[in-house]
Amino acid sequence: MVQSQTFELKSNLDESREELLAFLLEEVLLRYKYLSREIVVPVHPLGEQFLGYKFLIPQKGDKKLLLDLAEKNCKEHYATKLKMLEKVDPGRRSEILLEKVRVSLNLNTAPAHIECFDNSNLQGTNPVASCVVFRDGKPSKSEYRHYNIKTVVGANDFASMQEIVFRRYQRMLAEKEPLPNLIVVDGGKGQLSAAYDVLIKLELENTIPILGLAKRLEEIFVPLDPTPLYLDKNSEALRILMHIRDEAHRFGIAFHRKKRSNNFLKSELDVIVGVGEKSRELLLKNFGTVANIKTRSIDELAGAVNKSIAKKIFSHFHK
């Protein structure tokens, strides 16, 4: 390595990577009067002005390592810039990131308030849903909400999505709470369509932008458009959306597991005739889990509940 130089470019939405690289190369060649005719690049630049230059797009070897180093330098430069900005002006960093989301999704305003929905069920059991809230690009955990599905029987993700979106925004409208600048749905066309139908019902389809983010290829779907939008995998905008979607999924899964666990514990003790709610609470408080209760003797169980109930519990687990 002889020298390293980092340039920053501001791109328009319709400029390709090849066009941006061509613009950069013209600046570099003019500034440094390069004599080298061989240039290592990630994509081939567009333009006849580069006739006579040999462009390499390496897939392996030392020149691929050189290209990887250049990309790493760019990422570190950008990360350092954002960290410095965070220290000097904490709100400015969020503004920059949210502006990238606004431009990438062609929104009217930067989405300072984003809400994301996710459904969770296991083979149709214990269906639940979650809503996470991000403000200024950061999680607002006090505003996270869990939902037990009340009107849907079985594993119907579309109907479940409609129920929670309706419950969420019907309440916000009734209580005159500020609505989000963007709604993200964890899923593709089906989930998005279900949620969008609810916005139409509530007359919010022209008030709140909504999109679906499908996991497999990170496809972005918007209402009334069958063609998905693909953002660069390294873009800040996509990373923010993925982070919000993954947070909704994590929050929903945690609630679902807790609910399944509670239902399992309750059903194991519920089937024992004569063991009431108070006895169950005392048993779980003393022994923690049903697995521990199963291993206890009658005398040990009698330390938590009366001996008559202790005998019934011991007999049930040691038939």
C-alpha cells in the first residue's frame, strides 16, 4: 500500500453504482494523474472516457483482498463519522439515517415514528402478536405491546394480522394519539394486503404509509404494486427496517414461548382432582417447575400444601 484516500459522494436515487464509480474515477484520475492502466473495481464503470484502462473485478486472490480492504476502509470511515456526529449532535445522526429511509422508500416525511407488527404461533397453538415502536430510529420499549389473538381460531396469520392492526389503530384514533409515520409488517404480499385492508376500513390508507418486509430475500412490498422493491443489502435504510422487523419477531417469540410454557405448567397440574389455583401457586413457588414437583416425596410436597393434596399429587405422578 502506497496511499489511501477516502471520497464521499452524494447520489441521486436513480444513479447506478456503475455511474457513481465512473464519476469517482474521473475525479481520482484527474487529481492524481495516475499512470497505472490497471484499476481494481467492484463493478465496471460506464463511460467511453476510460478507453485504454484495464478494469479488474477480482473474485479471489490478493486483488480481491485489496478490494475488500477498500470496502472496509469506507465502512470504517462512515462509522467513525457517525460516531463523531453522535457525540457532537446526537439527534443529527438519527436524522441522517431516517432521511435515508425516506429517500429509499420515497416517503413524504422522514419516519421518526415507526411501528412494526409480527404474528407468532406454533402449529396453530397459542397465537399471539407483537407491535414494537421505534422513535427517531431507536426502540421505544415502554411502548411495545403484546396481543393475544381473540377473534381468530387456528393458524390464520392474515386474519390475525387484521385483528391486531385494527385493535391498535382503532384505539389510537379513539384516544386521539399521534399516528406513526410508517407501518412495517413482517411478511410479504399476503400479510401486507391484510393490514392494508384494515387501514382502508379505518380510512387511514392515505394517512400512514405501510410496507411488508419479507424475510427470504428482504423484499419490500408496498400496497397496490405486485413488484417488490429491493434495496442494497449494505444500505443503512434496509438495515434499519431489518432491525425493526427482527425486534418485532424477537419480542413476539418471547411472549409466545412464555404463554406456551405457562399453559403447559397449568395443564399438568389442572388435571389433578382436588388441586386448586392456590395449591398450584404454592407448589410452583416452592419447587419452580412441574418437573421438580414430579420428583418430590409426599413429605416434601406436604411442606408446601396439606398432606391430603400432597398424596393426590404424588399418586398422579407415580401411578
